[in-house]
Amino acid sequence: MPDKDQMTSHLDNAMYGPPKLHPDEQRTYLGTFRERVDLLMSIKQLQHAEYQTEFQTELKAHPDYQVIFNGHTGMEALKPYIQIAGQLQRAFTIVQDDFYGGKPTDSGLVVISKTAINQYPIKVEDRADKQPAPTQPTAKEQPTFWTKMKHHLGL
């Protein structure tokens, strides 16, 4: 006969489900771990179009990454991001458990890898601020032979 601790553990698992490893981390990153996250956007950020380019750039750069959307965001805000993921043929999941929350500061989407990548920074606002400004050649600079070749070849 199992002892009382095993019985209590078995009943707890049956009533509440098995315990989660790092539940706060999984709540923040929509069911995955921080080490797998490449890009993180809040629900509030999804409601504005300014970060769609950063999202698309990340998906194009990493064809094996997946997206997890927070269903509490609302389909109106998610629609453009789902369309981008669909056009690029990236796997995505929509999670809507109460566990993930629906406040504007909660996670709205995460772009993830199947394995640990330890990307820094992951927040979209930190990534967008760190993008170097595109440089335009000044009027005095003449394009080099290699620059002309790259332009000609479309590189």
C-alpha cells in the first residue's frame, strides 16, 4: 500500500495536473523557457504595426523557428502577425489558457527555437533600438567595383 505522501502526490497530480518546471518563466514566455526565445513582444506592442518589420526579419532569418501567440491579445491585433507567419510558412501556435494572462504588459507573442539559443536581447523594443541606421553614400563617395557588382547581382 502506498504511503500517505505518495497518495497525496497522486491525488494532487490528478486534480491539478503535474507540477510545472519554472512556472513563472513558462507563464512569461507562453509555455516555453527563456533560453529558447529569440523575440518577445507584449500584447500592447502587437496592437501597433511598428514592430511587424522586426518580426518578419526574424522569421526570414531563422526558417526553423516557430511562433507562439497569446490568444488573449485578440484576433484583430494578431491577424497581421499570423499572416506574416503564414506567408513565410512558419509553424505557429495560439495559446489561450488563463495561465498566460491578458494584461497589456503580458507576452503577446514569442519567436522560439526548438533548442536553447540564449539570445540577448529578446525584447522587440531593445532590438529595434539597437538596429544600425542605414548608411547612405555621400555625394563625394564613388561606388567601388564590388559595390557595383553587388548591386548588379542583386546582393
